Amino acid sequence: MPGKQIKNGKVEKMKKILSLIIALALVLSALSPVTVFAEEEDISITISVEGATIGQGFYVEPTVYTLSEINDLLAQKNYGPYTAETITAGMVTLAMFLDYGIDYDITGNWENTVYISAIKGIDKGTINIPPVIGEKGGPTNDNNTGNDDTDLGEFDYSFMAGWMITVDHHMIGVGCGNYNAAQARAEGSTFGDGSVIRWQFTLWDYGLDLGVDNGWGMSGPYYTAANKCDIYRKYAELKQRGFFNTHPEAKAAALAVMENLTATQAQADGALSELEKAEEDEKLQNKQVEAVTAQIGALGNITLAKQDAVKKAREKYDALTDAQKALVKNADVLIAAEAKIKELKAELNNKPEDSGDEIMFVPAALLVLASCALVVRKKRKV
């Protein structure tokens, strides 16, 4: 019956719609884990190891790692992968040790209870203890317990010595193996993208010589340490891209402040500004290099008509610094263009020039021939 057919048609149509909805739900459910994974933030964390309290500066200069790089390094020891929420300061430290091939002595385990008792083979052998430590009754260059090997850790140079860690200029309240983003929030601090981990060798008073409150209820720090997180981040970024290979003076100026235990905040901020200025100067210089490179590249096929263009390209090239000139990869094209101009000018100068007599000679000869031809024709007529 017609009515029956119409009803069945509606049912079939509803079944098709329902099937499409179910299929779409299945596709979305299958894709959702991929979407979550893709959106996982690949944070960056900077870390350093330093011995400013004994005048030895950095053992590991500020180095930046992405979470992906950290997980790749930790995979060597079958740890991870970690997320931005689960990564700990301890695991970042282990990744750094693995990257630099640094050995260590620890108690506990890296996943939660780790305590770094010594870092092996890093003591540089000479010390220059800042006066502020001796003034507080601590060791001096002439009065300390020394170190009988190249490992550096607890009880070296004094019975209160050892390794302490700050994260974002905050002395953490738990072991590094338990310090993650949630713990940082609980302590009113931060740990995540852009964080700076500093492992510092404390010589006296369990970290008070580092200029930061250790949270142990002791008397305050010997001085107020500058928050150097910004300059550490910038230094690590520039080091990673090889900036200091061509700017050793900028590196030396930054290190002079970064390795100064009692540097003021004004000094730290000033050093950061100098680094940023050096970076901007490099960008400007690179633009100049690019402009000269393009100017030389535009010379094309060389003719005498391009003599001025070649000359201007040479002037721009000569105005560059020696370091910039080394970056102009087509300087040989300019040299070849100048040689071609010289060659073309020489050819022009050596080419014989037409004289006025020669110009007149051709018509005169033609006139003589023409006259002879007329005489011959007249004689034939006679």
C-alpha cells in the first residue's frame, strides 16, 4: 500500500541518519586522544650548575631544554615520558647530566627521593671564596677544610657544604625528585615553561651564603641575591643558537655578572640589557649582510653599462665589518664582476680608432674609379 511504503521510507531514512551519527561519534572518539597529544605543551626549562661560593663559576652554563628533549634524554634510562605537569626538577637534572656526560653520587632514586651528594670530576682545583662568606664566620681562601679529589659535594671545603637547588629564584621546600608544577603552586611559586633551575654549591650556613632564604627558619641570607632568571634564559637561548661563537665579548660581559655571587639586581638587569642590545645589533648587521648579498646577486651578466652598479656594490661591501664580510657568500661574484669590467675597458681601449683621413679615403677612391669608368665609356662611343 502507498501509505505503508511512505512509512517504511521514513524509517529507512532515520536509520541512515542514525548510522551517520554513530559513525561520526566513532571517528571523533578515535581522534580525541590524538588531539590531546598534539596540544600537549612542549615547554622549555633552563638549568645550570655553579660554584660561585668558591669562585669557580659555572660547571654547566645555563642550558635550555624542551620537554621533548628532556624526554628523549630520559628514555636512555627508561624514564618517562613526562608531561608539563608531571616532569620534576630532579628529572630535568638527570637529563642535563646525561646530556653532558656528568657522573654523580646520589642517595634515593630519581623518581622521588633523590639527593645529590656529589657531582663527580668538576672541581677546578683552585678557589676564590667571596669575602662575604668569611665575614659571616665561614671559610676563607686560607682557612677551609679543602677537597682531596675533583668530585664536589657535601663536606668539601667545609662541614656545611653541599648542593642546593633553586627554581625560579625560589629555594624549593622538598627534594628535587618531588618538585613538579603542583608542588610549586603549593609553595606559592612556579615550575613550567620558562623556569630556571640553578644547582648551586653552598659552602656555609646551608644556603644562606647563596643570598636566598633557605626556609629552615634560620637567620636571613647574608645578602639579597639578584634574581638572574631573565639573563639566564637569554644567555641559554643565545648559546643554543651559537651567538657567542661570533660575540665572545658579549659572553664575557654576561658571565662577569652571572658568576658574581653578590651581583646586584641592577647589575643583572644591566647585563641582560647589554645582551639584548648585542642581539639587536646582530640582527641589524645581518640585514646589512643580506642587503649587500642581494645587491651583488642582482648584478647579473656584466657589461660596461653596469660599471656604476659594480662600484656601488663594492662600496657597500667594503663598509661591512670583517665578521660581516665573512657572511657574504657571493663575494667572489663581486670580484669576478670587477675583473670583467676591467677586461671590457681594456678591450675598448685597445680597439683601433677610425681617423678622419681614412674616412675621406674611401669616397676619394670611389671617385677615381668612377672617373675612369666614364672615360672608358666615352672612348667606346667614339
